[in-house]
Amino acid sequence: MDDIYDVQGLRLSLADMARKPLFGPAPRLEILKGLTFRIRRGEIVGIVGGSGSGKSTLGRALLRLLEPSGGRVLFEGTDITHLPEAALRPYRRRIQMIFQDPMSSLNPRHRVGQIIAAPLILHGVEAPHETALRALDQVGLPRSFASRYPHELSGGQRQRVGIARAIALRPDFILADEIVSGLDVSSQAQVLAILKDRVRDLGLTLAFISHDLSVIRRLCDRVIVLYQGQIVEDGPCDEVFAHPQAAYTRELLAAIPDPDPDTDWF
């Protein structure tokens, strides 16, 4: 299986993220500290860690929403670390993101059909509105939802719209950033099932960011554990859950609510 991402010594500091500091230069506090890993084509990899571990910053660096200060990010063998925006444009269609809060990432003034069709029109896809309707079919929403506004939908339905917008372009890679953290348990289960099915059906590669290892275990093939901007564990989910090597991973596993208190995680 070939690599879709090859990340080598990735570094990023707080100063790199502060484009227009209001009160002088930002301190050069390192958020990502020389990360090296690969994401293989077709796999679902979980990126997990607590608040401040750098997982969302890593995700934005992969999508080149942030420009790293050191190291390299190779997408299918091409170094995109410092590509100018014009050169990045062909990759924008192939690399998509599902955001954590669909209420803030979906334009409240546009109808659902317009929201899904907008990137299709931008990238010159033929029959964008029909493609948007097919994307609604794929996430289990009625086509009539195309005429609704985001505020008329539930949280789970809005997140399905976010998935539809991401898959409509037929990308190679999708980054999902904490997309079920604000949903109730039943909505979480539905969104995760839809996401996993569509990723498998369409042959996509998915990086799923979460602080919840129980979600990662259900969805992912492999897990990368971040702690204070460093990778402390990287391996197949079954192996990491059965035999965690890092103390921080064991702490995360111990924090999973367990209906059976006699379960031995270690």
C-alpha cells in the first residue's frame, strides 16, 4: 500500500501561526516538535491527544492551512510544505476537511444545496447541483433538504451536510476534526457509520482527529497518539489498545468510561 502522506520532521511554533500580532511578535513556543509519520492510501488513521497536544494544528498543517516552520509534508511524493497558493490550488480539490462545528462552517445565509454545490462550481465540476443532490443521497439525507437552511437541521444532520460537501468533490484525502464531539451518542453513532461507509465505498483516505479513544477504536485502522506536540505512540488500533507502550496512552485508555469495571485494558 503506497503512502498518500509522508511527514518528515514537521515543526510549527506559535509565532508561525500568528500572522498579524497585535502586541509584538508571538513567542516561539513549539506546538509541533519534529513529527515524522506516514499515512497510507486507503487507511483510516486516528490522531488522538488531550487539549493542547497539537492534533488540530497538525491537521491544519497537513492541509496547508498553516505553513510549517520546519520539516517536510509530502502529498503523494510531492513536497507541498511551502508551495504558494496558486500551486496548491490543484491539491485543494483532492484534500478536503470536515470541521468540528457545522453551525459555524456552514454559511447560514445559503441553502444546503448551495453549500454543497459551491466548491463543485469553484473547481469546475460538471452538473454541480445534481452532484450535490447525489452527495445528500450518500449521507442519508432527503434531497428536499437541499432547499433548507443550516439552522433548520439538527446537529447530526448538519454534520452529514459537512460530510456530503467533503465527499462531493471525490477527494483522495479527508481530514475530520472532532466532528462528533458536540453530538449526542445516537447521532455520533449514525455520523460515524455514514463516514466509515462512504470512506470505504469511495476508496478514500481519512485522518480522524479526536480526544476520545473509544471513538478512535470504533472507526480507525491505526492510531497516532500526540502529547505536547510529540508522537508518543503509533500503531494499529488493536495493538495499541491491547498493549499500550506509552504511559500517556495508558492514561487515555484508563479515562474511557467502561460499563464493566472489571475490564482489564492492560
